[in-house]
Amino acid sequence: MIKEVTDFVEGKLLETLDDAGVERPSFGFGARALSDADAPPRITWVPVRGNHDKARAAAADQKQTPKHIWTRHVVIEAHIWADCETTAEVLMGHLVATLQQNLGSAPYSMVGEEWAASDTAGSAGIKLVVGIQFHLPLVTETLPLVKPPMTVAIPSATIEEAA
């Protein structure tokens, strides 16, 4: 579910950037992708932590579906690499605007930002890490019915003959 959310946001962000005439970033997903050496601009999504609570309204219309039983509050860090601080901030602004325009305010919240020291970003450019907490529903599932084990009738005479 997390990857589907980030894929959706990426698609909408690219539409926004194309409309604004801004350079498209490349994207990565997961901690392993942090070491990719793509040139900036780049955004790498890294799920880092989360918690759960009983169901609450998580949809944009603030309605809870009957199958909604728990809510996951998953923090995903958007590692944004850019050529300079200003470009990183502009890309973050486009990302936040894209979230708001396409998700509303209910299914996510911003949980902070951190600027990487210049020596840790290296040749990849300036790195800004933005925390986004997505509120995702956990729902009941219809499970397949389990068939009981097959019973076979064995005549008692067969059991006695075997003994």
C-alpha cells in the first residue's frame, strides 16, 4: 500500500512540475535506493516508522468505511536532492502542494524536515529530508473458506482384518 501511495504522488507531482515547466526529478524507493548516484533533482521515499490506532476517519470526505478497522500512521521520509538549497525548498513546496491538491488534509500530515550536512550529501547535491505521515486504513478482508478435511468411511471389518 505504501508504494502505491508514493507512486500516485509521484505521478501527480510530475504533472504539476510539467505544468510549471520545472525539471523532473528521478525517484527511488526504500533505504537501498539512497545510495543511487542519480544526478539531482531526485526524491527517494524511505518508510521509517509507524504506529496504529483504532479506526478513525481517514478518507478525504472524513467518512469511515464499514470495513475500516485500524489506521496505520506511517512516516515516510522524502529524501530530496537538489543543486542548491533554494531548489530543494522549491521542490519540497511542489511536493506539499501536490499532496494537498490531490489528497486533501485528512490522509497525511507533515512531521518535520532536516537538512543533511554538506559533507554527507557529497556529489549528490544538497539533501533535504522531509517527513510525511500517511494515515492509511487497515480493513477487514474476506478470507476464503477452509474446507474441512475429507472424511473417509472405513468399514470395521477392514480394520479388524488388518490387525
